[in-house]
Amino acid sequence: MARLPRLTVPGYPHHIIQRGNNRQAIFAGPADYDFLLVLIDENARKYRVAVHGYVLMSNHFHLLATPETVEGIPQMMQAIGRSYVRNFNLRQQRSGTLWEGRYRSTLIQAERHLLACMAYMDLNPVRAGMVADPGDYRWSSHSHYIGRRADKMVTPHPLYWELGNTPFARDAVYASLVRAGVPEEQRLQLTDSALRGWALGDPDYVADLQRRTNRRVMRGRAGRPQMPAKEPVPK
């Protein structure tokens, strides 16, 4: 079966995952993390993609972003991937692929899943046992959203601004949201939808998306298509 093109629709938030080949490490040291962040920032601006959140893990990274154009995210990710691998291979005196194929992504319904997706990303280092507090992890946007540092790469989504009337109020509400965690079912939905490329949202959201793209946005029903009932033969 032919592989479906990626689901990309301008103006909607996309959850993006890029993994290392065979789950191998994609960073050899802090300089690599810094370089990838520079590439994300530069190419997000170049291709008009608003980055709402990110986390860089040892063998993969996540982005939550909204493109202005249909080609914004594909062009951004291609430029990031090529430049990063070229630099990484040169520094590590290696050759060959670094990524596990093409990046994975899908659209998520902002009202139902955007803040949960941000929290899910922020909690990745905690689930991996790398830190006890997500605020202690250097390579994510969490510190920006709890007021510990300003990150020029981050463009908060309008839903974040609705968390409070002042920066302090928004920081506190968001920190509390992350501490509360993400239900396991929703966490699995966020992961599965991005890896499989199916939109995540309620039926009205999915139907609206389908009107905006020729690409199928949800998995079809299993089995053969149902044949229409035959008209009875007149006796």
C-alpha cells in the first residue's frame, strides 16, 4: 500500500516527532543540543512556523507548532534534518543516516489537546528519569512557560494567554497543569496520533479538517468496503 503524504494544514497546531535511527542517541553533548535549537529557531522563522513548545530528548525530539503555509513544516523539518546531520557527522567523524526515516506528525485539536500536549512534552524528561522536576531540564520550553527564562524561539498559543491576566498568573496556572500530569489514555493518544499521522480531535474537528485537505485525516474502517444492498427482483 502506498504511503500517505503527511497531514499538514496551515493555521492548525501540529505535534511533530523526529526519532534517531534504531533509537540511537542523536546528541553527543551540549553543543549538539544548542545547535539543533538554533536550527529550529532559524528555520521556523524562515518558513513561517510558530513554535509553541519543544523538548529535546537523548534519542528524539518533539515540536508543537503551527505553520502559516502548507509547505512550512515540511520545508522547516527538511532543512533542520539535513543541516543537523551534516554537522553532527562532521563533528563525530561518522557518515550515514541519523534519523529513523522521515519525521512523524499530525494535527491536534487545540481546545482538547494543545495544553495537554505541551505538558506531555514537558514531562518526557521526568518519565525518562532524567530529572525530578521538568523545570530542571534545560532542553525544553517548560522553563519559558513557568517564568524561569525567556525563550525567543517560543510563540505561545492563544490558549496559553487565556490561562491568566498577568504573566505571573499564567506561569502559576501552567506549572500547576503540568504538575497534575496527563492522563495515560490521552498521553497514548498523543503519541499514537503523531506516529501514525491521524488527526486527533472530536468528530466535528475531524470533519472540518477533512474539508480542508484531500488527504484522508482518519484511519478507515477495517475490512472491505460494504457493498450497497441489491434491489429486490420483482416477482
